Amino acid sequence: MRPNDLLKITVTNLDHLTETYNIGFYLEYLTKWPELCQVVEGIDGDIQGYSTSCPRIQFPAKIWDEC
């Protein structure tokens, strides 16, 4: 994912079942964990889907989310 993709991903969120966040949320994930932010582009270059994640650290007794 590239920073300019953040302006394009809102088009993929048009259905009422997709949970959306403001651009600051996506920008934070992109700056902290760029390797975990992916987009899928169609043949025409339009974004068809995207995925954002954050790492999880597992300790013996508890799983800690870094996000």
C-alpha cells in the first residue's frame, strides 16, 4: 500500500457491511506497519480490496496487541 492509495480505498467501502474508519486510522497503520498494509488492484489499476493488520505479541499468559 502506498500513501496515495488511502484516498482510493474509500471506493471499496460502499457496501453497508464494511466497517470503515477515518483516514487517520489507516495512515497510522501505514506508517507503523507498512508491510502489513496491502491493496489488491484490478487489471485497470483500480483498488478492488485492501487489508490492514497490526502485529500480535504472545506471552505465556496473555496476547498483547500492539495496535
